Amino acid sequence: MDNMFRSTSRPVQGRQISDQVTRGATTSFGPRSLETFVDLGVSNRQIAKYFHTSETQIVSLRRHYGLA
């Protein structure tokens, strides 16, 4: 039953997060947390505000983890 609620999105293989994304920014959340917000339909701006980061960083992380 647990598998019924899993998302089908997967990290994109072979991609590195650019220095521009990670420079000066410490993310206190992982891909699973980001995936949860995306699955709930929360906007990039709202996710960024919640995690106290920039919307640009959220967009870059979504691309990196393959979360459309």
C-alpha cells in the first residue's frame, strides 16, 4: 500500500548541481521534501518562501531532480 502513493519522478542521472545554485545557499531539505511540495501542487515561489531560499534555486533543484 505504501508504494501506491509514491511518485514516479526520478532524479536525472549524470547531472551536477551547478556552483551557481549551491553558492552561498544551504538547503535544509532533501529531494523527497521538494517532491512532496511539488506533488501537492505548491508553487515554486511558495516553496522558496517556506524554505527561505530563492525561487531560482527551487527551479534549478526541480530540474536537477527531474521534478517537472
